[in-house]
Amino acid sequence: MEILTKLRNAAAVMLVSLAAVLAVTSIPSTASSLSERRSPATYVTYNGRAFPAVKCDRAPGVYRFIDWAKRRVGRGESFIWLGCGAERGALRYWAAFQMYPAELTGRYLLGQLPPNPSADWILAWDTSQLTAADIPSGYQLNGRYSENGFLLRKNAR
Amino acid sequence: MRAEASLALLVAVIGCSGVGMLVGIGIRPRARLAWAGVVGLGYLVGLGILIVLAQLAIVLQIPFLTALALTTALGVIGAISAARQLPPKKQLRPAWDSLDRAGLVLLSVVVLLLLLLGSVAAWVHPLLDWDAWAIWTMKAVMINQSGGVPSEIFTNRWYSFMHPDYPIGIPALEAIYFRLAGSEETTHMHVLTWLILPAAGSGLALLADERLPAKVWGPIIAALIVVPTVVTQALTAYVDVPVALMLSAGLLAGANWLESKRLNSLIVCAALIAGAACMKNEGMTTGLLLFASLSLLGWRQWKQLALGWAIVLLAVVPWRLFLSLNSITGDLSPSRLIDTNYLSAHFGRATGGLTGLLSQAFSLQGQSPAQDLIVGAILVSAAAVVILSLSDRVAVFALLVILASLLAITSAYLVSYPVSLSGRIASSAPRVVLTPVMLLMLGAMLQLRRRSSPAQSISEQ
């Protein structure tokens, strides 16, 4: 019994001591990672060029993007929403609430776009590697709204 | 501007209401320092009660903002009741030794770091991670727009990815914020769930201080809330960290009740468990098993327990009835747990899931190899302390709760066929393992050196 008590006490001392070490050694890395998050990028880099982030990019939450896109749609602009994210989430949700009955002609992936897309905007979701060749003729990169979401805008005529 | 003001208002209402409820049930420390703990615990309790009432309001199809009014009313009633009571007796307060002071300073630094720097980070951190926007916030938008749960969407098989059967406490909280803000503004919203982390730091300290000196609880609680994996996850607005913290605080409050049999400890425990039960199914299962363990060990106080069960079941029964009446189902089939044919064919998923979970516990994501080694040694030490203390009733309680959390998670792995087990573990284990890890560390902490009498408590109760 005495051995078990000694063992228990040793484990207790080890637990508290190591917890203190873990806490102290974690403080710098946690402080550093929290500080990094204080400076959200307002510009994105693409092929060495800095693009101003789209309006929603300052806080690129999906619903923030929806708010932004809704205003655009309200002005008569149209969107093509690409990628699995659209199929798995937002597109079905929007359809359910009939926010975008016709404007969203999504469910295409880049490279599988209909010929000569006519939408004012193309949102390429889940496209972490976007190259110039991926951008359809007549469009230019406008910015990105998330780590892997790019927004293309139809060139002005 | 309205969104920012609404967020500040909601945080203040949750915190003040929780503090009002706590002082109303007699948790009124004399020391100023201990009030930081009351504020932290108050935020957890206030948030727990708010989401229980909001979920209930939605189930009963009454305006969900009623929950905010009721929570505020409970806080005000508590504060008025406390003002009419005599002040608590002052007890002798022996001087703290240098290790006690070091423990307190360490935890204070961590809590302030999370509160100040972390809140700013949460303020600007975008809502990008899947569960946060595709499950919780999507439901919140639906609740905000429809005023309730639109069953035509919750029963639509295309929406099964958003776990329609999960409790709606967090979506209801977000919907309350949307309604106050006047728009579905998600930019700063997850400050609400982020604040659970620093609040838990001081709240856990208040609960632990009833039994233990600061030299024990300071380092352990600080380590729990400052490791990068916990901080990173808390910023994503996933609810795994909030569930783990609510259950952890519930464990400490339950242990306090087992020793003191004071009703206020049991009410705090029940409120925290009810809050966890409204956040996620794992929180519901583990919370119910935690309270069942507490009832088993303290059954002689059945009248107090009946009140506690009433609070806990308020968070569970109406929602489960609502799901049943509206034919809303999830992607998991709990009935498989009693299907002997299924169990005999797939029991390997339980053992495989448990192995995957334990291996994850020893390699918490986002840490250096040296920190992984330290975490491994801490977990082995903590397990040894709990197992070697089983002659103590509180140790038995802690062990039952730890096993309950492992059971809840491995059961989910077991019944999730045909989803790939390895895929399921990869996507969930780094998050869900936090609950058993935190419960193990706090369960072991409860067995460490007891405070000598007279109480050397920061609360001087």
C-alpha cells in the first residue's frame, strides 16, 4: 500500500510540474498565433501581383459574402457559383430560400464552364490552385473571398 | 455599428445574468480576486441557461428572443435575492506560499492573454471552417428567417450533412445575435463562443479552489486552456471546445457537490451539463452519463438530485420529442447499439475508434514533438493518479465521467457504418478527444493535495 501511495504522489507531482511546463511553453506560441490573426489580409497575391481584396474579403465569412452578393444580384448582376462547396452547402440553402432562383447556374467546375459564360461574376470555390489558363476568356481575377475561393469578374466591354 | 453594439450587449447580458444567478444561489465570495472566477463561471452558466431556454422556446414555437428576456429576468431575480441576504461570513485566510502565488499568476496571465489578444483575434477571424458556417450558422440563419426549425429542410436528405438531429443551442444563440443585430452579420459573431475559453479559465479556478490550493489548480487549468490546439479550435467556432469546457466545469461542480452536498454546487453542475447537452450530441450523452454517475454516488440526496435532473432534462427531453414528432433524424442510428447482429459484425469499429482516439490524445494537433512528449507524460500521470485513488468517491466519479465521454465518442464511431472508420477518426478525433483529455486532467487534479483547514480559499467562503 505504501508503494502505491508513493507512486500516486510521484504521479501527482509529475502531473502538476509538467502541466506548469506545458502552460509556460505554450504561452509564446499561442500569443504569436493569436497576434498573427490580428492582421487579416486586405490584399491577395496572384502570380506576383497584389489584387485588392473584394469588399467581403475583409471578413470573408460565407454569409458575409452572401450579403455582398445579394446586393449585387439586387442590382441585376448575375453569378456562376462553381465547385463542391456550392453543391454541399450554400447553393442548396439559397435555393431552398429562393434567394437566387435563376442567377446561379452553378454545378460546373472551372474548365467545364458552358461556352462563353455570360454571368457578371464567377465564384470558383475549392480552387486552391488557380492558374491564368483556368480563367475563362473575357474574365479577370477580381480577388478571393477565402483561402480557396476565387472571384472572377467579367471584363468591362 | 448596430452589430458590434448588439454583440457587446449580448455578452454583457449573458455574463451579468449568470453572475446574478450565481449570487442568487449563494455563490458570493468575499475576496475581490474570486469575483473574476464568479464572472467566468457566470458567463458559462448564463450561456448554458440562455441556450437551454432558446432551444425550448423554438421547440414550443414561441419567439426565441423570449429566452433572452427570461435569462435576464433570472439574473435580476438572483441579484435581488442576494442583496436581501446577509453577507457571507469572513473566514480566516492563511497567507499563500510562493507556489500558490506562482500558480495564480500563471493562470491569470493565460486568462488575460486569451481574453485580450484572443478576443481581438476572434473579432477579425473569418468564419471559414466547415462546421461553423455549414452546420451551426446555416441553422442559425434558418432559425432567424423562419422563427423556428423549418422541418421541410431539416427532414430533407440533402441537408443530412448539417446533422439535423444535433441540439440547436448554438444556432439559437447565433440567431438571437442576428435578430439583435438586425442582419445575419457573421464577422464578429464567434466572439460569443470564443469567450467561453477565458471564462472557463477563471470559472474552473473558482470551482477547484473549493478543494485545492492555487499551486495545484493554477498550472493544470492554465495548461488546459492555453495549448495551441485548444486555442486554434476555439477560434474556428466549432463547438467541441465549448462542450469540453462545459463538461469539465460540470465535473468540478459535481465533485464539489459530492463532498459538500450544497445545493448551489448541484444547480451549477446541472446548468453546465444542460448547456453542454444543448450544444452537441456528444455533450448530451456524456452530460447525461455524468449526471447519472453523480446520482448513483449521491443518491441519498434524492430531493436535490430531482431538481438537478429537472434542469438537465429540460435541455434534452423537449428537443428529442420535437425530433421524434417531426421525423427529424440524423446520420447515425443509435438503435444499432442494441442490434446484436450489427454489433457482432461491426464491433471492431468500437475498438478501432477507441485506439484511434487514444493515439490522438497522445499527439495533440498543432504542438511541437517536445510538447507531445509532455502531453503524453501528463496523461499517463493523470491516469495513474485517478486509478490509484479509487478508494475515494470523487475519484470513482471522475473515472465514470471519463469512461462516459470515451463511451459516447466510440459509440458514435461504432454506429457510423458504412462511413470509413479511418476517415471518421481523421476528421473528428483531434476535436472530440479534447473532452476526455480535459476530464482526465481535471479528474486527476481533484485527487491532489486537499486544502488544509481553515480554508485558504480565494473565495474565502
